[in-house]
Amino acid sequence: MKLLEALADSIMRFEGWIPPGMDPRSPQGSRSWRNRNPGNLRPVGQNLPRMVGTKPLVTEIPVDDANYRVFDSLAQGWIALLNDITAKLDGSHGLTDNSTLRNFFDIYAPSNDDNDPNKYARQVAIWLSRDLGSTIAPETTLGQLKQLG
């Protein structure tokens, strides 16, 4: 498994992608499942370009009552998650190859949004270790991760 897919898969799992009927605490399915938003992404700006054929079309970002993006399909949500991860790995938000997995989650899931970046990084490190076949810790650098996949 490649790093990008493994990281997106781990984020989707951590965010609680749960279909209806699978967990009595979420009988209608989890927020990420209902919104077709596997990363529980929030809007980045007022408008984002969408493609219609080969032409960009700018539309308002649909959000739910808690300001999480709502996608028309899982495919759209998955692509948005891959794009978000790729942007962060490529240096947006000031991340570099010397930044750690923990630094990544300080940005992806900040504590000021009721997240625990330490817990997030620890759990994702466990899943990435299994998926990528290498020992990964929250202190592993993004440069080291990129070399794995």
C-alpha cells in the first residue's frame, strides 16, 4: 500500500466512517458516512473550484450543521481527502520533510477544534506501521514516511 492511500485510509478509520446499522450510537451512520466525507473535512475558503467537463465551476461549499463539508459521493469526498493530505505533505501550512507525523495532525486535527492530535498521531502510526510494513511513530518525519511509499 502506498503512503497516501494508507494515510487516507487511517484518517477515514479514525474519523469513524460507520454505515447505518453498524453501531447503536450512530443508527443513521456516522457524520463522515452521512456527509460522504471520509476525512471530516471542513471548508478551506468560501468557494472551491469544481470541474464540469474540463471547465472549472466555482460553487458554494455545502456544509452540515457543524460546518463539515458534504459531498455528493464518496468518490468526491475521497478525492478531497487525498488532495488535502497531498497539499499538507507538499508543504502547505508550513510542513516540511523534517516535520513529524504529530506535526501533521497538529494541523489536520488541531486541538482548538476539539481534537487530540497526540492520540490521532499515535493511532495512525499503529495503522501505518501495519499497512506500510515498517515501524512508524508519532515522531517519524514526513520525509521518512515519503521514503516508505
